Amino acid sequence: MGALVWITGASSGIGAALVRTLPWSDAEVIGVARRAPSGCAHLPADLATEEGWAVLARDVARRVAGGSQSRVVLVHAAGSLDPVGFAREVDPAAYTRNVLLNAAAPQVIGQAFLAATAGLPLRRDLVLLTSGAAHTVYPGWSSYGAGKAAVDQWCRTAGAEEAARDGAVVLAVAPGVVATAMQERLRATPEASFPARERFVRLHEQGRLADPDEVAARIWGVVDAGFASGSVLDLRDLPPPGAAP
Ligand SMILES: NC(=O)c1ccc[n+]([C@@H]2O[C@H](COP(=O)([O-])OP(=O)(O)OC[C@H]3O[C@@H](n4cnc5c(N)ncnc54)[C@H](OP(=O)(O)O)[C@@H]3O)[C@@H](O)[C@H]2O)c1
């Protein structure tokens, strides 16, 4: 058997593009989302809930226990901006879900993957989608930006731990500004809720949003590029594919 690959957020945007551009033809791919993805198996889970995290953790543990895979990979691309707005003004229940999805889920899912795959005599990769919002202040994105900052520091720390145990390679990758439903949603947000909206509208009008399939292919390239575990990367800082070394 080839690679065993979980992709969260596989029903849309970058996650769906990761399914389409997977570089290994013999891989078994499990797409984790509430809506069904195309081109791979579906593991339905709401990753803003403890139950959703447990569904994924059980699936990872079950499949690696019974399998003869050559490699295991989990890419966590599920994420959401909602509710966009100033912390004091948004719906508290929606805000709590944002915190659970963007800050807690990557850590809980990441821990489950590392624990379930520890000791397997094969290559293990854990890739978390992060964002420039981890270190740029965007009023209207307090929990989203804080969630991505948590992703970055979790990656550095758990990545260093794995390196100390000859374990998985843990990476966080910021994709740049990508033409997905997340960006459409952002452009539909009132300026009062997200004062930087105009910047993203302009990028869209100038045709400067990255193509999801190109971004996904670059993410797969990063996975096999030999970065040290714990690296936090931004595709915009890396040489474009085919660039002279
Ligand atoms: N697009 C950009 O410009 C950009 C920039 C920087 C970082 N990112 C990051 O890249 C990742 C992918 O974003 P995208 O642009 O591809 O967004 P997208 O097109 O809106 O897709 C988001 C994905 O996350 C899943 N998701 C959302 N809430 C979920 C929940 N409660 N449980 C399970 N899955 C959930 C959605 O699946 P269901 O709705 O079917 O559950 C969907 O598959 C995110 O982590 C995002 O923060 C994107």
C-alpha cells in the first residue's frame, strides 16, 4: 500500500485542491469536512467540536493500526474567518466556534496524529495551514489571527519535540492570498466589521489572488523539500517552482 493521507477542509478551496493535486498515485485519501469532498473518501466531522476531533482521532488510530502503508500524512486545512467583526460586537457562540476551530482543533488533531503514529517505522508528515494573519493585526479577525499564531507556536514546539524523538515532520505553511470561498466571504463583509476589506477587494480586482491548485501543488512540494520539523513557512517567501537555485 502507498501513502495514507488525511486532508481536513477537503470539501472546498485549498483542501479540495490538495486532493486534486496529490502527488502520489497509489495513496488512500480521506477528506475530513462537514460537506462531502470530491475525489476521495469522506470522513464527516465538525472540527469545531470535541466529538469531531474524536472522530478524526479514532479514524487515524484505526487505520494506522491495521494498515501496511508506506507513509502517513495529515494536512489540516480546515479553517474559517466567521464571525468576522470586532470581538465585542460578534455573536459569542459563533466566536467560540471560531476559537475551537482555528486555535484548538489544530493542536488537538495534531496531538492525536503524533500519538497515533509515534513509533511507526515510516515517514510521518503533519502539515498545518497557517496565515500571515498570525503576525499582522487585522481588526475583525481577533480569534482567527490568534488561532493562526497558536498554530505557528504549536508547530515550532511540537516540531522540535518530534525532531528530538526521530518522529514526524511538523510544518506550518501560510499559502498567501488564495482565490477560495474564504476570500469571497471576506469581500462580502462590511467594512465596519473588517476595515482592511478594501485591500483584499483590490487584490482580487488586480487578479493577484493565487490559484488554489498552484498553491496546493506548492504545498505538496514543501512537504518533500526537506524542511526541518517545526518550520513555519510562507509560500510567498519561498522561491517559485522552477526558479534557479
Ligand atoms: N484563502 C486564503 O486566502 C487563505 C489565506 C491564508 C490562510 N488560509 C488558510 O487555508 C485554509 C483553507 O482555507 P480556504 O481558503 O481553502 O477556505 P474555504 O474554501 O472556505 O474552505 C474551508 C474548509 O474548511 C472546512 N471547515 C470549515 N469549518 C469546519 C468545521 N467546523 N468542521 C470541519 N471542517 C470545517 C470547510 O468544510 P465544510 O464547510 O464542508 O465543513 C472547507 O472545506 C484555512 O486554514 C485558512 O485559514 C487561507
